[in-house]
Amino acid sequence: MTLPSFSGHSAFIIHRADRNRDALEAQLRRIGLNVQAHPPTACFSRVAAEADVIFFDADSGCDSLFSWGRSPPPVPLVALLGSEAPGRIEWALSHFACAFMTKPIGSSGAFQALVVAHHLHGEIQRMRHSVGELSERLRARPLVVRAVLEVMRQHRLDETQALDRLRRAAMQARMTVEALAATLVARPVLVAHLSDERTPFAVGRDNGRRTSKQI
């Protein structure tokens, strides 16, 4: 894993003005980040557009602090904690903090927190994307079954052969199997065009309507 460079990134510090905020801001500026410091008195709806990472005071944080509530945040979050009170740790984790820094803030620790938060946030984003794709595939499963049955009926194939033909046609049409299945279920007449691999199948457009064609 190559450590990322944070030079030129934007950081928000949501913390009251004190020595901890000053020390953290100094660290981040040394690393090369552009820093904006704000008191925890507003709902930061513009963060997604302006910040690449947020450091926030978990000791005084409340549920209205962020505009996205308890939904996954658009950027990595680093919680600043002055105690190990379980309630404060649980609250920070419930708002998807990916890293922690312990107060009082000294002259180091920000870079480590940035690396951990950046990495974990990226992993969470990738996992959510994968889960979303799997959920979509599961929702589309009944359509795939219906499409396979229609291919079996029209081409007199067994289940394995019909599924293979559907997969091959999806590759040729540069579509997912699920997307092609939805098209075929909506327009069963297209199933007749799913012949063997010598006549590739594609889905095109004709006067705004999706049609099959040989390529």
C-alpha cells in the first residue's frame, strides 16, 4: 500500500477555539492541507463540496452536527476525544468516525489519523458499492429466471444451455446478464434473436425503441 499525499487537500476542523484546535491546525498545515476551523454550532451542509476530511470534537458533538445525520458521510471523519467515556466513543462510531485523535493535541498524530481515516473510508465506500451491486443482482434474479425459461422455451434448450446463451448474448451486447434479462422479459420477441455464437447478439435503438440486431 502506497501512503497517500494530502498536500493540497482541504480539511475542516469542527471544534471550539482553543489550544487543541490551534495545535491540530498547525499539524495539518505542515502536512500541506488547506484548513478551515469552525465552532461546532452549525449544520455543515457544504462539507461534501468543500472538504476532503473532517476533524470533529466528539466530546461535545450532537446528532445535528452533520447535515447527513447518521448516514454514511461523504468524506473521512476523524474524532477528537479528550476522554475514553464509552458513550462518546459509541457516539463517534455511530457517525462513522474512521480514526481518533486523543486530546490534548500535541505536535504529531494528524498524519497517522489521516492515513487511517482515508484508507478505512475508501474500504467502506468499496464495500457499500459491492453490497449495492449484489443487492441489485439479487433483486434481478427473478427476471433472470424468467428470461432463461423463455430462452429454453423458444430455442428448446435445457437450463444450462439457455443460461450459457444468455450470458454470451449479454457479453456481446456489453450488458450485464441482469440488464439483458430485464430487456428480454419486457420484450420476449427479442429472445428469438439469441441464436448461437456465430450470430452475435446486440441491443440497439430504433426510433427510440430498444431492438435486437445482428453484428
